[in-house]
Amino acid sequence: MEILQQKQIVRQVFNVLKMVFVIVPVVAGLDKFTNILCQWTQYISPFLLDLLPFSGETFMMIVGIIEIIAGVLVFFNPGTGGLVVSAWLVLIALTLLAGWKFTDVAVRDLVMAISAFSMQRLALIFDHK
């Protein structure tokens, strides 16, 4: 396979990852306001919930706003956005692991964090402003 074909394939991978990390954070962020996909407050560690000065619902709305911003950031600047999304997913996974609840979701989020980081690295090649 020639170099040009390889570069086109890698660009396709970058574009798919970019779409994923725009759409998924925005959809998940919007759903924090509607709870159509799930009841998001169930994922808050009871320890963390006790520390909050407001309700779990309010906390999840704040999380939703952050996720929407992260998705929009990936759209406009996948290099920076990829790092933000990757770090955000690691933080979510760590909070889930700390409570040793929803460990399957924590592992999935760590895999997604690695994917977001991979997209960020590819952005260094393909996303020239």
C-alpha cells in the first residue's frame, strides 16, 4: 500500500474519532438535562454527593454544560479538545472507581479516554489552523 493511501486511511480514522468526540459529549451533556438515556445522578459517588453544596441534579447539569463545551471544543480545535475530553473521561472513571460502583462504565470511559487522546495526537497531523 502506498504512502498516500495510508495517509488517507489514517485521516479517515481521525475524522471518525473527531465526529465521535463531538457528538457523544454533546449528546451526553444535553441528556444531563433530560435524563432520557439514563438517570445520571446514579453515577455520583455517595461520598461526592455528601460534599456537594447543591443537589445531584444541579451537579449533573453543571457536568452537562462542561461536556457540551468539550464537544464543541473538539469540533473547533480537536488538538486541545481531545486533551480536555481525555482528561474529563479519566476523572469520571476515577470517581467511579473510587466508589467501586459501575466499574464497567469506568473501564469503558478509560478506553474512550485513550481514544480521545489518540484523536488528539492525530490532530497534530491533520488539523492545521
